[in-house]
Amino acid sequence: MYVNARAIIERETPTGTEILVQTRNKPHEGGKWIELPGGQVEEYESLVTALRREVREETGLTVTHVGGLDTKVNARGRGTNVECLRPFAVYQTTQGPVDSMGVCFRCRVEGELLAVGHDAEGARWVSVRQIAEWIAQAPDDLSWVDRAGLLFYLEQASEPDRSE
């Protein structure tokens, strides 16, 4: 089973909230997908460290805010450390081409967006209204994993990020 950290990167504009999406080529999953930045957590890498690394590799952006980070606690013991924090959402695939689970965080970023990142291209800001239209249409090029995370986001959109 793969474990992933996913970024729902938000920005406010005069016309409303926008989310950053990108295109990834994943032949092992059936083709090119529009998806959220993020990826696999490496062995003993914290979720937040993985999130920051993946966003940087794929988009060139630096994560400046991670929702839920203010809730983090560390439980240390004899040669151990376990982090616990409140993410925005958690997903698990129960059927599909890849057995995975992931943790989604609401984020803000700064920096210049790369034209082409690590296995990613076409990063762009999309209105929440456009995301809702994509979800309603269920297009084949929208990542099957991120469809669930974005649907959850849309249902929770009226809830503020409480970790300001």
C-alpha cells in the first residue's frame, strides 16, 4: 500500500477561491491525469515534510501554511517518535489500479510556478466553481484519487481553515 501526502493549495482572488491543479503522466494508472500536487511519503518521512517536498518538486512553490499543523504533537519514546496532527481529509482506495491511502492538507504557498516540474506539467489555478463543474461531469482525465479529495473539499468549503 502506498501512503501519500496531497496538497489542496488555495489562493483568494477578487473573483473567489482558486485551487492549484496540474497534469501528471501516469501510464501505470492509465494515462494523464489532472490532479493535486503531492505524492508518496518516504520511509520515516513525516507527512508534512513529504507534502512540502512534493509540492516543491512538482510546482516549484514553497508551502508557507499547512492547515492542521498547529495541532501537531510528538510522542517520543525509546528510539521512537510518532507525530499526530489533524489533516483536512484522509482517503483510502478500496478498489482501483493502485492500493493507496493519503492525507490531504489545505495549504498556501509562495514563489514562482514551474512550467514543468517533477513528473508534472501544466500547473494552473482553477476556480472552485470550475472544480465543482469537473466533479459534476466526472471527466476521465480528473485523477480518480483526487476526485474524492476535491469532492470532500467542496462539501466542506464553507468551513474555514481553523488553524489560522
